[in-house]
Amino acid sequence: MKNKIAQEFQALQDRICAHLESLDGQSNFQEDLWQREEGGGGRTRVISHGKVFEKGGVNFSEVHGPVTDLMKKQLKMEGDTFYATGVSIVLHPHHPFVPIMHMNVRYFQLDETDYWFGGGIDMTPHYVNPAQAGIFHQGLKKICDKYHPEFYQKFKVWADDYFFIPHRNETRGVGGIFYDHLKATQEISKEQLLQFALDLGDVFAYLYAEQYEMGTSKEFTEEHIKWRNLRRGRYVEFNLVHDRGTQFGLKTGGRIESILMSLPETASWVYDFKPITNSDEEKTLSWLKKDVDWLSLCAKIK
């Protein structure tokens, strides 16, 4: 089963890259094949300086080996060997009214007995538009509802809690869905959990293209670019300080270029920045909180 999952994830990486190259229309992904000494390897693909994307990455990895003491401590797990495979994506666009978007789907197995799926999609707009956030969440709910009526709400709350920057007391963006340690039950099989992950991966490019079309028509100024870079700075803070996957990779000797692929090419920090009262920037900050019902907001706006 794990070989089938890895093959499906590789094919998913191919499909996503093809869709994103078509959307950009100018730049193509450059592939970097790598091997891990302890076992396995991956395909890191990066797109940069395109029409749409300043920088983006779509990574596939399949790694295995002995479970180290550090892994036991970090992941709070017991076992002798592990196997992990997945696809991860982060896109940083040029346009300040087009969002950053992240996705990850993964499969983890301990020895030959224990396993789980994890992943999700979340969106980080530089400028929050409640209607666009609602459309994004509608797309995620549609996929979740195919597999379980409780998936969307459960995973939406999980994303709000996970993609939160405690030292800023704000969410990274408008959330999305996030799940981990998902196993087969009487209600859903292992094959269905794999298909759920693949469906999320396949919808990713369409959700992004939708957001691009809604945002790219808006004109922007140098002030909008400055704000975009400040928001990218918050993205960097979360990834380096709080993201468990990044922390685990850095502490366990992971491949540094693939781990830090998620960071933008340019970002900035301004000391004690205060947005102008009632500005779009201040309004964006007001939306960066947990438990916003984006679906209801979108319905009201329509």
C-alpha cells in the first residue's frame, strides 16, 4: 500500500505542477532530485520570477529509516522504523491582492503496523477579503463533505488552532483545513483516506486559480507591496518559530533547501508598525482571528 501511495503522490505532484505552469504562463518548475543517506529521497520543484509567482515550490518526498531518539521525543511515538511520503506546496505571488497558499498531504507509517494520514490546505491573503475567503472555504467543504459530514468543521477548527501565531495573537491567514493522525475506521477506509488526500491535492490548483482571477484585476501601489512584504514576514515567523514540520526537519538534519523552500524570496519587518485607522491594512488585521465563520459571511455578502 505504501508504494501505491508514493506513486499516487508523485503523479499528484506532476498534475499540480502542470496546472500551475499553465496558470503562470511564463516560468516553469526547475527540478532538483535528491537522496537521503539514511534512506529515500525526493523531488523538489521550484518556480520563480514568473508572471504570477515570485517564488513557489511543489515538493515530493519518500523517506524511510530507523526511528531515532529525537524522533521519538519530537513526534511522541514508539517504533523501530518509519516510512513517510507526501507532497507539500507553498506559493508566493507577486500581486499583493493574490494570496499565499499552502498545502500538504502526507502518509506516515511506523514499522509495519501503525500508520496515519495528515495534511490540509490554508490560505494567507496579504489583504483579507471576506467574500474571497468564503469562496475558498466553500471549495474545501465540498471536498470534505464527499468523505464525512464532520470533516470540514472539525478540520477547520484544527487549522485555526494550528496556523496561529501566539506571540502576535493572530492567525497566519484565513485558515482552511488541517488534519493529522487520521486512520481508517468503520466509516472510512484507508483507500478512501488516500483518495481524500488526492482530491485535496487536485483541487488546490483550481482554488488558487480562482483566487488569482479575483485578485489580479485590482491595481496596486508601492504601499501595497510594502504591506505584502510585512505580511510575508509574519509568514516567515510562523514557519520558523511554530511550524512543527519545519522544526522537526531542522532538528533532525533534514534537507535544508527543501525545508526552507516555503520561505518567500523577499520579506520585511518594520519596527512597531501601526496601520492607518480604517485602512485596508487595519481591516485585514481585524480578520486575523480564530473561529470566523467564513461560509456564513460569504453567504451574507452575496
